Amino acid sequence: MHRALRGTAWVLTVVVLLVVAFLVYAHIVMPGTRSAALQVWRDDRVAVRDAGDAVVMTPTGTADGKGIVFVPGAKVDPYAYMATFRQVVAAGTTVVITKPTLNLAFFDTRPLSTFEAHAPRVTTWAVGGHSLGGVRACQLAREAGGLLLLGSYCADDLSDTDLDVLSVSGSRDGLSTPAKVAAARGKLPADVRTVEVVGANHADFGAYGDQPGDGTATIPRAQARSEIAAAIEDWVRTLG
């Protein structure tokens, strides 16, 4: 009996330690670059508020009635994507950047409507994501009118949909490599719009510094961010 109790206690101890270790791991995120975030906060064309479960970016000028619910990459601070969408929001589009459960999109089971509720004046919604966040966005895409993939690709088959899809990739991406993006192309609708930013790597889709396993970018981050934003702006005009 005592031996069985000791064995049970040992197993429970191991389980608790594993859970604690995972929670610590999940809560260590790649933080946003402070200088990039400050540029957004100081931009009077963009309003930013923390809604608790999301970061909501809205234009202070004329809004176009369109919005994007955006899911961050694994263990990346949601605020790191403010710089990515600064110009998009300034041009009139609302962006809601989610705060995934445990900072990992796969653990977030909330529907798209949870985040759309933060911007009730938006009439046309798209969903998007970076890296693992893009994989989650693909799972939510049937609830939206458009899908935005930044350095990402779908595991779910959406080839039978009429979604407006934009896939932006980086030629120097060491994680969502050009080969991986191309291999998953068949899971998207036939008329998907693709843009490859030559010289950009995986971390160029957010302002959070370098990322382990990534390729080396051959263009300045400011240039990559500008090209990414321009591609998104052009795509948003076709939504709705």
C-alpha cells in the first residue's frame, strides 16, 4: 500500500512539474520592439486600446468599414504587430490583434465573433495571422470574408471556398520557407493573391527582433514592413 502511494505521489509530482514548466514556457514571449511601438502610439492617425483579450487599432480619420482580426505567431507579444498594421489602419481599416490563450494560437478556441465585437461599426471582416497564428486563422476563415496569411500557410483545406485570400511571404523566411508555402498552395482557393517580399525573413512580419531558426534578411526591416503594408492595403480595397 505504501509503495503504491509513493508511486502515485511520484507520478503526480512529475505531472505538476511538467504543467508548471509548460506554463512558464508559454508565458515567456518575444516582446515587441519598443521604438516601433512608440512610433505607432505617437501616430495621431491611429488609436490603440487594450480590450483585455485583444489590442484594437482603429483609424482616427475616415474608416472604410473593413476590419481584420489578426492572430499573432506563437509566443509573440501582440503589440509587436502594431508596427505591421500602422499604415493599414491609418488608411482606414480597423485591426484587432488577438491575445491567444497561453500565447499559443492552437489553445485559443474562441470564435471570430468574440473579437469582432470590439469594433461593431465594421461591416466587412477578414481574419489573418502570422506563422502559427496564420494556421489558426485558416481554421476561422470560413467565418469571414477574407483570409490574410503573413509568413504562414494553411493546414486546413480551403480550396473549395470563394474566400479573398492574400498570402505574403518572405524569400529569406527560415521557418515558413518558400518551399513550405508553395507546397501548401493547393489548400487555398484558385485565385489566391500571392506576394513574395524579396529579402524579407520570418521576423520581418512583426517588430520583435530576431527569431531562432530564421533566415537572414537582406533588406532593412523598415523596407520589408513598408512592402508588407502596401500589399495588405491593396488587398483590403478588394474586400466586400
